[in-house]
Amino acid sequence: MSCYIEDRQEKHIHFVDGTEGGYTSAAIMFKEKMKKFQLRR
């Protein structure tokens, strides 16, 4: 499980990774795509 915490009382999100890394895999793929996009500029 991954967590993003802005405020412990109200503003926090929990991400539960499913099979094959769901959220984690998506984050890695997104970062790779952003790097390629920035290289084009």
C-alpha cells in the first residue's frame, strides 16, 4: 500500500497495489512517458 498524506486528519489517500503492481507500475510508466515528452521539446 502507498499513501499520500497532506493532512493526517482529512487530506490523505491510500493506494492499494493490485496484482502486478497496479498503481506502482502505472507511476513508473507515466514517469517514463513524461521523460520522453520532455526530450522532444
